Amino acid sequence: MYQRGNRVSSSPPPKRKLSSFCALDMREPIVKIRNGKLCGSFKRSPEGYEYYSFKGIPYARPPVGELRFRDPRPVESWAGLRDATEFGPICAQCDLVTQTVSGSDDCLYLNVYTTTIDQNARKPVMFWIHGGGFLHGCGNDLFFGPDYLLRNDILLVTINYRVGILGFLNLEDEISPGNQGLKDQVMALIWVKHNIQNFGGDPDNVTIFGESAGGACVHYLALSPLARGLFHKAISQSGVALNTWASMPPNPKKYAHQICSNLGRDLTDSRAIVHFLRKINCLTLIDAQEKIRTLEDKIRFIFPFGPGTDYKSPKPFMPIPPQVAAEEGIHVPYMLGYNSGEGIFFLSDLKQEGYEKVNEDFDTYLHPRIFETLHKNNLTPDDLKRLYFNGEDISEINHQRFADLWGDMHFVDGIHRVIRTQVDRSSASTYLYYFTYDKGFSFIKTKMNAQVKGDVEFIVKSACHGEELFHLFSIRILEGLSINPIKKGSINYRLIEQMTTMWTDFAKTGRPTPMTSKIIPLYWQPVINDTLLDMSEPIVEIANGQIRGIVKRSIEGYDYIAFRGIPYAEPPVDDLRFKDPVPVKNWTGIKDATKYGDICAQFDLTLRNFGGNDNCLFINVYTKSLKNVEKKKPVMVWIHGGAFLYGSGNDMHFGPDYLLRKDIVLVTFNYRLGVFGFLNLEDEVAPGNQGLKDQLLALKWVQQNIEVFGGDPNNVTIFGESSGAVSVHYLCLFHANKGLFHKAISQSGTSFHNWARVKNPKTYVYALCRALGNKTTDPKEAVTFLRSIGSDELVKAQEEVRRASDNVGNRFSFGPDIDDKSSDPYMPVAPEIEALKGVHIPYLIGHNNREGILALLALRKEKYQYIQENFEKTIFPRTLDTLKHYNLTPKDLRKEYFGDKAITLDTSGIYADMCSDLYFVESVHRVLKIQAEKSKTPTYYYKFSYSGQVSLTKAMLLNPITGACHFDEVEYLFFVKLRIPLGLGSLKRGTPGYRVMERMTEMWTNFATYGKPIPEKTTLLTEEWPPIDDGTNLRCLNINKFIAMETVENLEKRFLSIQSSSTKS
């Protein structure tokens, strides 16, 4: 069978005369890829050389029917020989020239051009992404012929992707989270990785490049976690993700609603919208899309559909706002630039009446994101108008000034912001170009009516948007306009030679001018910032070798130095999986420490997807200055929480911006979680606690190396929250005598917590094996089997096991427990026994006033009914031990909190309070009583009660409730970057919340420095905070909008009174 386009024929292609094998090969080149065989064609370029062309290759299944608006699916294989001599259909769209609607849903095709199909050639691959405002365009040779670029020994790939509503329908929910067009590009890059070597290309040397919306797509791909490792260099021409037009407009849902209305249905429900729009013919859909575009939106450069944040997707392309992601920089060689007359593009939509409207109502015609730029620069729209028009009216006469203004606002400003970030953040070279050549003829100027004479002479002397493309690609559309081809020896031809040489040299080497030549007589240097040159690549030498860090600008406005992703142990993979950590080996050369290392494989609770890796033992160090012999800084080592199943030390939750305002060194790190860190078969084969031993090794690394970063190894404070706080308590109980740390802070967690240890851990191990298809109960066989499973598959099965054993979100399948069978035990005895001896270093401990709000996250209306009917089954297994400690039963507990009330959504506040006391406060109070009676060092007790802003945790609740929830206090110690994509914002100076942050960071760093959170009263810290001295009546600092000392009765007294009442009855 032979496949031609979408048609399969039983007849073979016409036979050619077999004059020679070479002739046959050159005329009907056949390449075998993963999906089947392709028959291409042989072309001769206007330049006189010959090349192979493979067109219309499907890289994904047709996104039609139920696949419309969905993520792309890998293409299915075919039998026989598939014809690849004609371009595939383009995405349905409105043609910018003819204003007619054409195209198809079935549009996911790519084209490959190469001068050889020798698999050993391994030519640099250039992967082109077309522009078109995310509404128009394709990768075909009407605009993007390969003839100029292929002269320079590269392989060229061009693609189609879904545009407009077909590729970017975003209803801001999990039904339609958007970005399918960008995910098409990722799928095409995956195709390149798998297949391009069969065409003579190098899958390990791929450069993505694009113009306008294509340039923005390149920037998006460089920022997206889905595209990592799929390319190695990038070029953005006249477009980046930070341009005003490059992300979805505010309230993108309204455009979907308008299209439905235009098609006769007033729908607001997401499922109903998607179901309805899937049934509409694609050309009818595009026609409706064009009808909703207003003149105002066109002038403001607002496109109804485009990229955006899609964190509600099961597999998000852009889980955080591009503005936030871009702050990290792009860490591959990057070339970007713009043309001198980008704004000429806008003049087509402005006749005299258009200028009059803009002049009379200037603010209305500004893109909403321009106001953000003006606000950052302390400018008003009037200032902007005055700057460009100097008091004159906006009219056809000064159209050049309007073009300059619109070009600067919509193109140049965003590109310059990316350049500044690259200088400050990137670990790779960035090259900036400025294209100014006005060649006399411009297709775009002609189309825009910017060179015709009327009442006003429209002659604009600048390089318009897209004009550089004429010097990179052979553009076939010019033939239909009777434009003479560019002649050798002309200025235009010379510029083609120069541009294609620089672009392809960049693809080959990462530098546009690796050497000067007759064609390129100048050396193109990367952009630098002289004021940061001495700190742009801070390099230090630690025990294992040299590392390179990065200078970052905090949200508070100061600069600091970050060393991220430093390995502190050998990767715990293969035979090292489930084993104690091994110290990292030395390395030669300079190791990059500008990017975070992988996190431990886990289920992401926010993004609701799986990610991470076995190889996760990395540490991060933040400091404002490096080694200072005269003054070493206190060191604060943070241990993240996450129930021993989730989390990392990275800045998505734990940014250093607030704490580094003070003179400390901050350390955060990853450790193994879940089955990777806590596989426990209760024997010597798998005794468990590897995750806790990772923490111990990280602290040893700090002792060996922290002085290099300006830190004092003799003044280390460990602090953590939730399971991180439990870890702190464990370290204090079992390893405080090793000199690894000197003070400790436990926030909302101790070893007495019901959830701090896993009961019967081996049952979960065998359940995990069964979930993966192995029914073994032999320890050695179980470990060997689980070592053979990929980390992704293992963590998915782990989550299945957890959910199967848990109805209300209160059981954890893997975590710490006694490991007395280990040859080097971390926890040889039960922690509740060891805890009776007390902690004998300065200790700061506390909780939030309504921790139990966390328990409501897993509850919906039907879950309350389940709790009502199965109360005892829904509490932590070790909670029964706690109740026995007070001679209580679950029935006593329920009676105390609910009385005769049913457990329902209406009594969720009572349920939250019960969970607060039972799962958090009781254990903290038990530790405080021991400290008051046994410890020789001061212990400080706090209660965090501030509830001034919507917290990360409460934002996920369907029934928000007042009070400080679990994790809330963390947001006043660390800059939680995840707040931004969730629309929660950051702390603003002058607000009560900002003042709470100032107090918290002052007290925490005071404690790390002096061992006292308030060594003396100040205007900020107006109260004295004495340590506890009575285990029943506890001295407590209540941290709210203001701070105040109070006395809190130990919860033990209340629980004992319940028992007394029960006995009397």
C-alpha cells in the first residue's frame, strides 16, 4: 500500500528508469522513521544547488472530533510508503491578504529540508516556528522556503501548529486550560528528537527560531518545563513572551462566550462550551472568531486567543505566569532582536478617523499591559503621549511617531526587559540585534498601505515588522507579485549572505560570529552589564570542586548570590536506590550551580501532576556576600515539609527574598521522599529512614563548606515546617550531640504528631508491589523489583496506594519509623521515648491557631457524611495511641467537640478545630511540658494567628474559613513564588501583612543570631518574649497583626478533664 497525503493507494508511484542507483536515490528519496517510511522529493534551489524535501509529515494525530481542543497525541504508525512530496493542510484561519477563511483542523504537519540523508552527517538542526499573531500562518514555502539557509550546511524543519481558537481556547479551568498550540510545538520537537537523525540531522544540536508570535513561542518553549532538553539554542525575532500581545488577554473566557453567542448559543458552562464548539465546522468557527474582533482590539493589539498560564492542565505547559518564569532567564545561548520600524505594522488599521479616535481617547486604545509598564516607570498615559507627540494631536501627518510609539510599547519594551533579565540571570550568552535595512520594497508596507500617496504622503523609512525574513528565507509569494528575484552582487544579496551565515553559525556553535571573515568582518559580542560583571558569575571552591553561582535581584530590590542545585550526595539511583546516601564525589572543572536540581519524584499537589526524579539530592545556598574572614554570618538551614511525600527546597515555595534582608546565610535542600526515602520492611534488607539520613548528610555538607559562602559553621540553626519541623525534632533527639547544628525551630510539627511516623510500614511496601503487578512478600525480592521500576511509574503507584487506604486525606503510606535493624540506625528507639529527655539547645516551637483548616482541603459534602458514619476510621492510626494516653475513646473525643451536632459542612469549623488540637497543638504542648521540666536551655513558644491575606492553602478551599491555616506562617518568612500564578499576589510595603513579615523575619533571624527571638525591645518588636518556665500555663507570643504575650493552658489539661467528665458520667 502507498500513502499519499491522507489517501492510501494500492498503486505504486510511477516507475522511473533505473539509469543509476544515485539517480533513483536523488529523485525519490526514501527515509524510514519511527512511524513508517516516507517518500520525499528532490529539489533544485534558485541558488543552483540540490536538496531533499520531505513535506507534510504528520507529527501528531489529527486533532479533530473529540481531539479538538485537546493536547496533541503522538501520530500512529502506517504501513507502506507515505508520500511526503506535498505540504499538509494548514490550520483553519483567515488569510491576511485575501481575507478569506481556509484551512483545516487536520493541520499538524512538518517539513524537513536537507542536502543529505546520510544518518552519519549529523547536521545542526534549525527548527522554524512561524508567526501570525497566534491566529494566522503556516510553515509552508509560500513564506518560508529553505533555499538561502540550506547553503550553509544545516538541516531545516518548519511546522504547522494549531492557531486561534483551535490552538488556544482557554477557559481558565481543567476543562480547557489552553496552550494546545504550544504543546503542538513540543510534540514536533519530540518528533525531531526521535527522527531527525534519519534525515541527516543532529538531535543533540537543535536551534529553535521564530519571528513575531513565533519568536514569542521560542521564548515560551525556553521557559516551559515540557520543552526542557528538546533544543539547545534559541532565536527570537521581533517577539518574546513579555510583549503586550504575546499572552492571552484579561478574561479570555469572554471571547469563547462571544463566539458561542455569534453562533447562536449563549453558554457559560465550560463543558457545554467545549461540547458545542467541537461540533462546529472549523471554517465556520474561524469566521465567527474574526467577527468578534473589534477595531479597538486590533488597534490595541489584543488577540482573542493566545498563550497563557495553564496550571489547571493535567500536564501544564506554562504552570506559572510567563512574567514570573522569565525572571529566571534562559540558560541556553539566545539570540534576539527587533526591527527599526516594528510599529509600521499597525498603520493599516488606522485611517484618518482611526487617528482621531486614538487622539481623543488615548487611554482606551492602550493595551492593558502598557499601563503596568507605565506604572513601573512612574508614568501616566499623558506622559507617554507627550513624550512621543510633544503636545501635537495624533494624526496621519505624524503617523511615523505613532508607529514609533506602538513599536516601542508592543515590541521593543518587552524585548529589552528580556535582555535585562538575561544579563542579570542567564548562565549562557545572549546576543542582541537591531535590523534597520529598508530595501525599498516591502511586502508588509505594501499590504499595510504605508507606501501609497493620498492626502498625506505615506513613506516610512524604517525596517518594518517581518522584513528581516526576506533575508533568511526564499519567499515564493513574491513570484505572484511580479517581484524580480534578488540578484547576486546586489546589496540585498550581500545582506542575505551575512544574515544566513550569522544565523547558521549560531546554530552550529552558539555564537553568530565564531570568527571574522570576508562576509562578516566584525565580531558580534554578547550583551553584558558592566556594573554586574564582577559578580555575574560568582565562582567558589568547595570541598568537592568549583561551582558557579548566579546574581539575582530580590523582590525587595537588593541583589544576592544564589548557588543552586549543588549535589551533596551521589545520585541515589540504580543499586543506590533505597540505600543510605553516599557523599558526592569530587569533580574537575567548574560545575554549574545557577539552576535548581531535580526534585524528588512525587505527585504535585498544586498542579495535580507527577514530576521529579530519583536523582534529587541537591542543596541551595543564598547569601548577600561571600567569604568574610572578619565576620561570619549565622546559617539557617531550612527543611521543607510535605508529609514526607511531597515538596522540595526550591524557591517556588521557599524564596530567600524576605529572610536575606537580614545578615544571614540561607540553605535549603531536597531529600528523598515517599518510597524513595522511606521504604521500610522492618528488617535489615530495608530498614528505612533514608530521607532522614539525607538530611543528616546535608548538614555535614554545611559543616564542610558553608564558610566558603560567608557562613559560620559554629552557628547553624535548623528550622522547618510540618514534616520539616518533625525532622528538626528528630534531629534534636537523636543527633544534637554531633555538632552539626546549634539551635532549632519547629513550626507546626514534632515527633509526637500522630502522622510523624508510619504504622506497619511494610504493609504499604507490599501493597505497592501488588499495585505494580508483583504479589511478592519476600523482602529481598520486593526491593529488587522496586529498584527495576522507573521513578515515574513508582510514584504513580505510590499515590494509588495512598488514595486506596485513605478516604479523607489523613493517611500517609511512607514516612519515618524506628530503624533499629539498620547497620547505622538513625532512629534506634521510639522517638516518643527519646523525647522524654528533652531538647538541650535553644529551641523555638509553635503552631498556627487553626492548623486543622488543612483537613478541610480533602473534604467535599459527601466526605462529611462518611466521617459522620465512620468517625473512628477517619482518624490517624496513631491517634488511638494519643487518646489512650489520656484514657479517651473516639466517642469521648467526638462528644467533646461536636456534642450532639452532626459532622457536616455546616460544622466544618468545629472539625477543623478538633483536627488542630488533635493533630498539631496537643503534640506541641506535650513537647513544651517536657522542655519546661527537663531542658537546660531556653524554649520559646509562639502561636501564629494572622489571617490578613488569602493564603496559599486557603485559596484551594471551597468554603474559606477564618484563622491561620497550616503553612500560613511560612508565607511571612519566605517569598512563595507560587502565589503569583494563582493570582494571590505578593506582600505590599506598608500593609499589615508586610509588617507581620518584617516582625517574623526579625525574630527568626534574631534567634539564629543570638539564641533569643527578641533580645531587646524595638519599635518593630514591642514586646519582651521570655522562654517558657511552666509546662501547664505556657508563656506564648501570639503573632497577629500585632504581637502580644499571653498565657496558654496546656491542652493536656483539657483532655484530662474530658476523661474526668467521662468517668463521672
